[in-house]
Amino acid sequence: MKEITAKEVESLIKERNALNIIDVREVDEVAEGKIPNAVNIPIGAVESRIHELDKSKEYIMVCRSGARSGSATEFLESQGYHAINMQGGMLAWEADVE
């Protein structure tokens, strides 16, 4: 499984790279703050909403600590998608949230 650090994601955002970030936390967790422009798809809905994703794009998966997003990353990879897990999740995120 490919992984990326929160600092690397922050740097990519600052460089104005267009990132596809999927936050797999529950709606109430995301309401407390998420990475700007991240799309919320709760972990339990990833399989049923997989049709919303594009196999030609790369997705950075995020959760609270990195465990759920790791599971989502492995699932997406098994389905032929390009996914990267953000290590440490939002606990490691030090930049702005929306």
C-alpha cells in the first residue's frame, strides 16, 4: 500500500497541485473540520459509491488516524484504483481545515 505523510499532502496543496482527497470519516467527524476540498465518503459507503471515482485519477485517502483510510486504500487498490493512504490521518494534519 502506498502512503504519504500529512506534511507531504500539505506541501502538494501549497504548490497548487490539484489533489483528489477522500475523507472516509463519518459525517459528524468531518463536521469538526476537514482538509479543504476533500470529499467525504464515509468508510461504510466507499464500496457503494465507488462508481463516483475515476480509475484514471489518484486518490489520497484520509481518516482520523490512518487505519480506516488504510483499509479504504487497500480496497480501492484491489478494485484497480490508484489510492494512497495519508499516514496518521487528521491527527497528523497541522494545516488549515474547513
